[in-house]
Amino acid sequence: MRIKVKVKPGASENEVKKIDEYLYEVRTTTIPEKGKANEKVIELLSDFFDVPKSKIKIIKGQASREKEVEVVE
């Protein structure tokens, strides 16, 4: 499944919120530095979808707040 993710780094708490079927908002306390925020996004989505982190891959938007993510269930 491919989804679009809007990332809000530097938030006050970590949270994943479903906006609609293919759009999610991810808030993370991690700052966007050296890929740390991307790692945290993958970790949060892994917990949200209850799949291993290895099953989640950022397809587009590595350096953007808007990402396309593939989740293999």
C-alpha cells in the first residue's frame, strides 16, 4: 500500500494521525537532521500499522515534509 505522509518535525509529541484513506500526518519530536526525522517517521508508522520497520520504505520526499511511503503488510 502506498500512502502520502505530511511530516511535522520538532513537534511537542510523537503522533500518527489518519487524515483519509491514503493521507497521514506524522508529528515527531525529532529534528530533521541527517535523516533522523525520517528514521523516526518509519518507526512511528511501523508501530501504527503494526509491521516491522523493514516493511516501510520512503519512496519520494526524502528531504521534504511531504513524502510518499510504501507499507508492505
